[in-house]
Amino acid sequence: MPRPKLIIASSEASADMLYATGFRAPDAFVFLQTGTKKLLLLSDLEVDRGRQQANVDRVDSFSGIAKQLQGRKKKAPSYARTIAAWLRMNSSRSIVVPSDFPFGLARELKKEGVRLKPAKSSFFPERETKSSSEVRAIEAAIRIAEAGMARAMEVLAAAVVRKDGRLFLGRRILTSEILRTEIETTIVRAGGEARGDTIVAGGEQACDPHGRGTGPLRADELIIIDIFPRDARSGYYGDITRTVVRGKASAAQRKLWETCLTGQKMAAEKMKPGVLGAGIHESIKGYFAEQGYPTELRNGRWQGFFHGTGHGLGLDIHEAPRFAAATFLPGQVITVEPGIYIPGLGGVRHEDVALVTGQGARFLTKAPKPLEI
């Protein structure tokens, strides 16, 4: 029999907890899996709702266990002692926990005789391949992301270009912050959660792949828009990136944009069961270098293609497998997002979400890829 598994976390912060229980709660609670049985220990605040909603075999009351322990004593048992007693009641003393299990709590449980062993790899390796219901949940989250992207395109199209190249929306200068707010307001209305991290980065700022972007947006510059909302209903994420120019793209910008798109198409065509992602990643870097965009450190700054080709997507925005570490399997949901960043010219990234099938891979994202708006 495999060792029991223990998680003590909020399902809003721990994707493993949400995956294991399907129960949404903002405060930490206790999950135990012994063999095929799944158990929860919940506070009085959550116990009734947990019994109705959680995908587990039994839900126990934390206060009920604590009262049994306290008996006629004046002092109530500690949090760790109550959990340890519950674990003993369920024949669990030597338990596997996630690698990010709280250190202080682990020490307290050890004092109570509970032996904890951190997982060496993924706590739930089965999360790396998605069921049909999970794929549908991710597709729903992608539709939310695409609603935000459609709003971004509407706003950019409506913006007026002034002589100095700045964009105006009505009487206001259109900034990264304003466009981000428009995107995230749309996301919330579509049923998503937006956390202020949407990337709207133009010009030189687009050369930093994770720079959120700030200040005025300008015409005739490459603008990277990266949107990754969480569906408030399911907890699954969507993810999409488009790179556009409001106005007229130069020949150099167009070549950069088209080269990056060709690299993305190359990756998607090569994603088949049994294929190693590392080889695809290196082939894209090689192709970009052949087109005049080598990955190198120049003047103390990286340029070219210096991040991963993609990442797993699900209950975490970045989850296993990483593209370059993957051996592709049917059911994996992975982003495909090569990027090229050239200081002085700008940055381009194309990102779509792919489902690996028995025959290859197909994109779950459907939003168009315009260069000019």
C-alpha cells in the first residue's frame, strides 16, 4: 500500500488541495488520502458545506475531535495535536506531504509522533494529463481569456493616434494601465478572476517577457498582450498572448512577428505522443538564429529566445510538465509560446494552448492573430 497523503492548505492557494477535493475554501483545512479513501477535517464554519460539496468519502468536524481530546481538561488541545489525533484515528502516522508543506506545522506534528515525508516529485502526477471534463474546464477559462483579448483589440482599434504617436481613448492618453483595466473588467464580467497581472507591454518594455507594462502606449510599436485569468467557477486557468501594432508595422517588425509565428507552428506540428519537448525547443531556437535572431547576452542584456517554449496549464497557471522537460502524452494541456525579444526593435510572443492527442496536438485557443490594428 502506498503511504497516506496529507495536505493542510487552503484550496484557494493550493491547486493540489482543489484537485483532491473539489472544495473551495479560503482558509487552510486538512485532507488525508489513505488507499482509495479521501477524508477531510473541517472547521465548524465549513463542515456542513464540505459534506455537501467536497468530492471525498467522509468529512469530520475539527471541533468534534478537539472536544474528544480535551475531555474534562480546561485547556483545549493545540491545532497540531488535534490533527495528530485525527490521523491516528485513521491509522496514519507515516505520511507523504507536498514539498511546500508548512515547516512550522511539520515540526509540531513531529512532536506529536507524526512522521512526515516530503514528496520527491509531483504530489499528484496524474494532474499532468487531463480528463475530458478538465479539458472542458480549461476551454471555458480560455474563452474568458479570449473575451479579454477581444476587448483589448476593440480598445486599441478605437484609440486615436496623435501626431506625436501617442494613443488617446477619448480625452485620455491610452496607457498600459488603462488597457489592462479594460481587459480585466471584461474578464470579471465573463466569470473570471483577474489579479492585476495581465501583461500589456509596448515598445522597449516588451523586451522583458514578464514585464507588466506601464505608461503610455504608442502607435507603430509592437505591443505584447498576455492574458491568463482563472475561471471563478472551476478554478482552472486560461492563457493567451497576442502581439499587435496599432498602426503600421515596419518591415523589421513584420519579419520578427512572422518568424515567431513560424516557430510556433513548427512546435505545434512536432508535438506528438512520445516526442521530447527539449528537441523541439532547441529546433525553434536554431530556426530563430538562422533568421538572424540568435539567443545571446549582448551589452549585459539577453535577447533572442531566452525562455521556455511553454508550460502545463490547469489548476495552476504554470504546472507540470514544462515544455522542454516533457515527453508528450495524450491528455497533456500545454501552452506553446515562443518569443523573440530584440532591444531597439521590440518583442513578439505568440501563445496558444494545445491539447496533445493520440495523433498530435490541436489548439484549444481560437482567437485570431492580427499584426496590425
